[in-house]
Amino acid sequence: MMAIRKIYPYQEAVLRQKAQPVEVFDEDLQILIDDMIETMREAPGVGLAAPQIGVSKQLIVVEFGNEDDETIPEQLFVVANPEIVQQSEEQVLGIEGCLSVPGFAGEVARSQVVTVRGQNRQGKNMKIRAQGWLARIFQHEIDHLNGVLYTDRAEKIWQSDQDEMETI
């Protein structure tokens, strides 16, 4: 039974702490993952980190579909203990929002290409090479695990209309 969890706002201390590594891939973790996916979809967002629902664990979920190309199916990524092991020097400025910072958007420079290493929901090692929007989502979510919000990196921040953008 999946549950939609409360998304913590940016003022909460858990969002400023370094999250703890995931060490046990048990039934409780599977429930947490399912709840995170359900919460992200309901929000709606394209990514969610465990600290955003008050759980200080190094766990992210990312769901990515390509609006420009409907032939590319949506992909769901569940990554425990994710780390960026490679990133391009090329940075791209893009607009981000965050489920924990509702009503605002900001312009953030991120690497165009990243390689993320971590574990899947069963604890098996995995590596993902992401570029463009997907790379941005991974960088945003991994920042959450280190207590960093996009507003810390933004060059400009403004009040936004939630309909104008996808929220990470």
C-alpha cells in the first residue's frame, strides 16, 4: 500500500543535513521507495530526494520523459547512495524549481553531462550517464542529499507561476 508523504518545506532542518547512506535494502526501504515515487508523481515533480519527505537517507527517485520526443518512453530511476563520478566542464544555465521551495524558480548553472554511480532498489551497483535536463535533475536531487538547495546555487530567483515549469 503506497502512501503520499508530506513534502517538507525549505525551512526544515533535515533539508540542510548530509543524508545517511542506505545500508539495508529491506522491505522498509522498498516501502519508502514506493512512497517516494507516489509522492513525486502526485506533487507533481520529476524528482524527489528522501530528505524532502523528512527521511535523512541517500535515496532519490527521478522520472524523466522527453516532451520533445514522444517516442522516448518515460524512465524511472531509483538510486541509493548516488554520487556524481564524472561531469562535463561545460555548464548550462537552466531554470529550476523545487517541491520544497514552492512558488519560486531560479536560474542555475549545471554540468551538461554527468555520470552517476549508485545502487538500484535491490542494492545492485549501477551507473547512469545523463545529459541535458536529466543531468540537471540528478544534480539537483544529489544536492538535496548534501543539504544543498538549488537556491544556494541560483544566479537569480523569482516568484513563479507553478504552471510555467516542471518542478524538480
